Amino acid sequence: MIPVTKPFLPSLTAFQSYVESIWTRQWLTNNGPLVNEFEREMKNHLNLSNFLFVTNGTVALQMAIHALDLKGEIITTPFSFVATTSSIVWQGCKPVFVDIDSETLNIDVTQIEAAITPYTTAILATHVFGNPCDIEAIEAIAKRNRLKVIYDAAHCFGVNYNGKSIFSYGDVSITSFHATKLFHTIEGGGIFTKNEHLLDKINVMRNFGYSGTDTFSEVGTNAKNSEVHAAMGLCNLKHIDEILENRRELYNFYKEHLSDCDLQFQVIQTNTDFNYSYFPVIFESEEAMLDCKLQLEKRSIFCRRYFYPSLSALPYINKKDMPICDSIAKRIMCLPMYHTLSKIDRALIVQIIIDTQQSFIRNRIAIQALESTSDPIVTAI
Ligand SMILES: *Cc1c(COP(=O)(O)O)cnc(C)c1O
């Protein structure tokens, strides 16, 4: 069976030696030494001074919205994981969708200003599949309209934009270290902000609002992460170059072999060091995508419709047509991407896709010929 993803696993011995140190100290959570070490190493690795390790990316989003004290409407993308929208609603704000760009799959910056109202307080944009948004345009719009900017950078570990970590942009950036992501801590998330005051506030918020023994300065929640999760992060961080290199190879293999297939690929932003973490393919129709997905499933290869459905179709959202997103969400799927995907399996995946696409196109041409022909014999069939 070939699933769409498998978590990266470091050597068991490396993980065990961290676990033994946890046993020796008997310190499992609450700002322990491994959490501190992980935060330090992460800041070094990313060359950033402000990072907080939290329980997951969803809580990171919720805390970002809460800490910025956002109210009213938040402009966001309908093409993302459900947590991007649900976090806005969870915090009592209203998501206002702006359609996406059909090539980058990120929020279409040319449509943002038309969606701003007197109630708008922020833009929450996702760097979809690790592809940086049009950051300059978003910052300019935010400045002109006095809006805050949060980036959902859950897919972005290893991405640099203009030579800096992608996590350094926006008022706040968040990421996810969930097991399905390129870099993971089993469960986990990160919050990044240049604003020291905001960072202190979120630091207090993630620990119930404790600002000292028996003092609470904020409404808090419990978003601290544990020593065991930090241990997994420390192990995996040692392999990050190898993980990124492996993804790049796999991505380029897919791209090269599928280039003649009449499929559309995501266009990556310029000035980007990309992480190649997903391989989304967009078919000409939902029917073509489903046909290909089925042929792969017959050989126990499981792709994922990601992201589907469009978030504008969520039951707790006022329905609004997002023509580009609605159309792409129906036609897109992500191919298997994981560290241990073998060369033989990669080749099998592309072969099945090529064969299915060819027979799909042959059928279409035959049907078109039938429909357009005036030859009485063919028409009679
Ligand atoms: C995974 C993901 C999240 C949520 O992260 P968790 O750590 O799983 O809570 C949020 N946004 C996007 C775009 C994601 O892919």
C-alpha cells in the first residue's frame, strides 16, 4: 500500500537516548530542558530570534488571533486546511473569503481591497503547499488599511523568501509540526513574531496566563508542549537537510515525468527557496481527476483530494461563490510524498497517471469526433 504520506521517523536509538534522559530527570512537561533546547535550536536553524513551541498549529492560529485582539471580519482564503477558517470562527470573528489565484493557488491579492469593510481587522493568508503569498502586496494593503497580517505557514518548514525564513513575515506567522508535515514533532506547532511585546503575551497565554507564581496577567489557555514532543523535534531537526533533499528529488521526478500529461502544476513564487513538500496536480475536469485517482487506488496507491471541499462550502459559513477556488478544489489532488517512497513506486505512480491521462484524452477525442462528424455512418453508431 502506498499512502499519500508517511511520517519521517528518526532512528529509534537516537529517540531512546532522549527518552532515557527524560526518565532520569522525571521532568515531563512545563517548560522543561528539552523544550528549551528545541526552541533554541529552532531559532538557530531558522536564524530567527522569536519562536514559541506550542501544542499544535491550530491552537497557534487561535492564540495569534486572540493575542492580536482581533474582532469583526478577517479576510482569508477559501483554499486551505479547515483549521484556517475554523480558528477564525472559534475566536468569534467572521471569515470573509477572497478567491485565489489560479496559478499560485494563494489568495488573489488584487481582490483583497474590494472585500475590506469598516469591520475588517486582519488578513489571514495561507502560503498554500509552502508557496509564499504575494507578501509585498499583502503588507502594502495592510498598511494602507491598518490591518494586521497573520500567515498560516503550516506547510512551510524549510521555505525562505527573499533570503529569510518565511516565518519572519507578517505580524504573526504560525506553523504546524504535525506528523504529516515535512518536519514534525508528532504533534506540535510554532508561533513567530518580531513583536517582543506580543511574543511575551503569547508566552504567558500558552501557560494558562501565568505571569509569575500565583499571578495571572492574561486570559490563558494550555498550549505548552511536552519533553517527549521536543525530543522528537530535536531528533528530526538533525535530518532536515536530508529530508528536504529527498523531497526536492521526488518533486522534480514527478514534474519531469508528468510534464507532457496535460496537467496543471502550481506556479511557485520567485525569490523563493522552496521546500517541495507537496505535489499537487490539477486536472482538466473533476471527472479526469476521479478517474486517475480510481486507477491508482486499484493498485493500492492513495492520493488525497487536498484541499477539498472549498472552505467557502463549510456548513457554518454563509455560502459565497468562489469560482476559481471552487473549480480548482474539485480538480486537484496531491500525489504521495514521503521520505521512504521507493524509486520503483515513484515510477509506477507516474506510469499509471500517464496511462490514465492518455486513455482519458483518447476517449475525449473520440467523443468529440463522434459529436462533430457529419459522416452518416459514424453518426448512425
Ligand atoms: C496542518 C495544518 C494546520 C493545522 O495544524 P495542526 O498542527 O494539525 O493543528 C493549519 N493550517 C494548515 C494549512 C495546515 O495544513
